[in-house]
Amino acid sequence: MTEEEKEALAKNRFFLLGIVRLVGAIFAMVGLAIIFNGFANQPKIVGYGLFINGMIGFAILPMMIAKKWKNDNQHKD
């Protein structure tokens, strides 16, 4: 893999991690809106589910993805 390909791969991975965090944050915010304001006339349990999934997507999922990529790179070398 050339340096240019490595750089492009790193940029794509960085972008993907940002998107994963953004979607997680949006889920968490919508979940909080449902919990506290009854947003979209949904029951609170839906809000709790969205909030928990959003926090997992924001905090835990990017670390798991990055760890997977790091392990994949170590096995290729």
C-alpha cells in the first residue's frame, strides 16, 4: 500500500468515526427530547432506548471500531 493510499484510508476512517459519533449524539438528543418533552408523541421508553443507543454509539462504538482497525493493521504487517 502506497503512502497516498494509506493517507486516503486514514482520512476515510477519521470521517467515518466522526459520522458514527454525530449519529450517536443525534440519537441521544432525540431520546432526551422524547423523555423530557414528549417529542413526536412517543412513550418515554422509546426515548430511553434512543438515549442509551445514542450514548453507546457516541462513546463506545468508535473505540471498538478503531480497535478493530488497529488489530487488522497489525496482522497485515
